[in-house]
Amino acid sequence: MNTEQLIDKIHKHERSLTGNEKDYWLNITFSLKAIKYCIESFSKTSDSIAVLYAKIIIMELWNFRCFLIALKKSITEFDKAFPDLKDLRDSYAHITERIARKVKPFNSPAKPLVWEKRSIANGALISRDGKNWGTASDIKMLFNFKFDGNHGAMSIFGLVNNFLVCNSETKLIEFEISSKIMEKLIDIVDNACV
């Protein structure tokens, strides 16, 4: 099933619905279209525009999760498909804390972000010691990174090729921006739209 076929299925499903439920499904179709467009446009643009597409993808995925909750649908499959989504959303939504290289968990004191010392973007950037970094593949895009010989590498919301990367309080989070996102969403929505 592709995106257009799924949207047709949702429109058929929502005809029998009323009120908020109908509106949630309509907004799911908007999110699907936005995510698809951003994925398709991501690699065709400059670093500074690509990061905007990445931010839209993350925020639309978060909205998507909220719609599923509002529809009283299970989010287990969604959370399995996108396990680091909250950390990615927080890295963008809580920007003042991230600029200070901290994360503030709910009802807890702020904690420092963990610096990466070995590998970034599925091995595109590598280091043996966190001080000297090399490339294992062609780097087509590198955006918003800090490299510190005493600590390692840090990004509050950066890009390496087709990976959105951010440091968290426990690990480096790498999120691949590819058609796999749409494949996962199509499966999740297809299962929820019954």
C-alpha cells in the first residue's frame, strides 16, 4: 500500500465517523502528506533547509502519536518503530536547555548531555578516542556539530548525510530520514484504520 492508497482508505473510514474522531483522522492525512513531502525534499536541499524538514518530520511524527492516543489506538507499534522520538522532539522543543548542553527530565534536575566518542550516523564519522574524527564514507551533509578534543562530539540537533543526530542524557540518538519512515507509518495507520 502506498501513501495515496492509505489516504483513500482513511477517507472512506472517516465518512462513517463524527466529531473529533473524524477530525483526528483528517489531521493524520495531513501529517502523512507533510512527512512524505519532507522526506522526498530532504536530500534535495541545503543543510539549513534540510534541518527544517527534519524538524517538521519529528514534530509531525509526535503529532501523529498524539492523534493515535486521542483515537484510543495502541501506540505500542508506533513507539517500537520510533523508539527515540521523545528525545528527538525534546532536542528541538527544549532548545534553551539543549544549547546549555543539558536535558531536564520531567520533575527532575537538569542533567548534562553525553558526548559521543566513537561513531556517528551509522559509522559515517568515526573516532578511536573521541579527539580525532575521520570519515568512513562520503559526507554529503554535516550540520550543527561541535567537536571537542577533550570531550568528543556534540549536536543538539544536527545532520550527517541522511541522519538526524542529537545527544541525549544517556546516548547519541541517530534517526535515519528515509522512505522507511513512510513504510512504518503506512503499516501503523493501516492497522489502526479499522
